[in-house]
Amino acid sequence: MSVDKQLLSKLLVLDEVGIPLDSRNILGDESYGLIGIRPQHGTVANVMDILKSNVDLGAIMLYENYHGTPSEGISLARRIHAVRPELPLFLRRDAEASVAGLNPKDAALFRCAFTLENPEPLRATLDSSIFNRIYPTSLVRGLAEMTRTALASLFTNCDIEVETPYLIKDRIIYGEVFTLIALESHWCRGYMMLQGEENALMGLVRAQAGEKGEGLTFRDLNSSLGEATNLVWGAFKNRYVNHSSDQNSPLQTQVPIIINHQRRYISFGADDPQLCLKYWLREQGHPDAAPVPLYQRFVFNLNWSPDAFSENPSVESMCDSGELELF
């Protein structure tokens, strides 16, 4: 898997007739980076169950006459906005490529409205709604490389794969195990998270320990994920933190982090899209075993200056340039 590809975003398509998904990209143009997904069962109850689950999304596209019922989409939009107000809603209409005719309260639910004949309002809104943050390709590639190396050093009995990175707008926490660490440099301030399911990850930890695995508890898993988090932060610091630029940085403001365990919800006080990488841990020697997912999210909610992003020179490059000498 290459992480040099354009960042993607998942779009939940609630449209049974107008948007074909024979092509995974709903606009038929890969340059937009939208991947359409659709519920297997499109009932309102099923849609609401999806939104309350662990599915990470960038936005939702909704047909105004969902299920063939006039204005059913508008009614569903009200329910969606009540449970997931952070997700941008795009409305597909039959005749009017705008929210004209809707009452002001309903019109405010949508970032834009469009028709199949006139998708330009949607195209014009995508950058401001989803892709309004630039993540340098070299940074995304570096984050995936250092995390994969950290996980491989701790889960030595697993093969580690990473999917194409993507952007999300939701604030859902995946699984029961969650680590959080602050990341800070002269060009960024924010947090990194690792999220996963306790039972599945616990199985990998126990399998790696062999005969001693039965005696391990959730505390051992916490220790492993905490160490992985520290390893990634250490690699991040070595590679991206310019100590000469950062050592005299003044104290800066913070914002509250809000966590609602019952809703599996976390908010960092910012609406910017988060960078998400999904890793698969597959136990070696067990080809039939289901791979275990581990999610990594980056939210740079306190400072984001990609124009100032830079990598520290490696030891090899400094030797090549003559700044260092090997002996």
C-alpha cells in the first residue's frame, strides 16, 4: 500500500436511485477523493444505527425524496443533524440545484444542494466542507512509516498493513481502548490517538506471550499501546520537531477536550477534518485468522501551519553533506 495517493473521504450515500456506485467515486472523477458507501438496508432505522456505530465518515449525501417519499429526505436530515451535527450534509434534488423552497431552518441543515444535471454546487462546496485542510504528502507518508515501525516492534508476531489515509469529520471513538498524546512543533499543535477493540487486541498480546499469555490482563494491553504511542511520539519528535525553533516557544492557549463515554464521542473544540490511518494487524502463521484493526487519528486543533512544515535532516544526509563525520 502506498500512502502517496491523494487523501480520501468516505461519503455515506442515502440515495437509492440517482447515484450509481458501480464506480467507487461518486463524482466519476478521482481527483475529488470521495468514496461512496451505501447502507445494505436503507431504512431510516438502519441509517440511524449506522450513524451511532463506529463507521467513520467525512460527509453524507441525501436525496430529498429518499425512499420515494416526497420530503422524506428532509425529515431524515433533521434526525441526522440531531445525532451527528458535525457531518456536512449535501442534498440531491430533482429540479432545483439550491435550497430554494425550503424553510430557513431546514435549509440551514445542508452545506449545499445540487441536481444530477448540475453537480457544480457540490463540487464547489467540497473543498470548504471536507478538503479544507492540506496535509503534506511527505508528512502523511512519514506518520504511516513511523507508526508501522512502532507497531511491528511491539507486535512481533504480526504482519502490519496500512490502508490509504483518509479524512474524517466525525467525532466517534472506535472500540474500548484509547490512547491520547499531545504533538507539538513550531508548525503544529494537537493530538494523536490510537483506538481499538480490547478483546481483539488482547488476543494478539496473549498469542505473542505464548504460554504466559493466559496470565495477561488488560493492563498489559494498555502498556503495549502506551509504548506504541510513546514510540510514535519519539519518532515524530526526532523527525519533525526543530529543537532550535521550538525551545523558546511561549506558553500557548489550550481548549477543553470533551469525552462522552456513553456516546463514544470526543471533541477537541475544532471542526477541521482529522487525518485518519487504519492499520491491520494479522497474526503470522494463522492465515485464516481475522486481522485486527487499529485506528490512528491526528487532530491539529491548536495550530496548523503546513507552509512551515519541514523534516529534520537524517544522520545519513548530514554525513553526505559533510556536517557529520562517521568514525
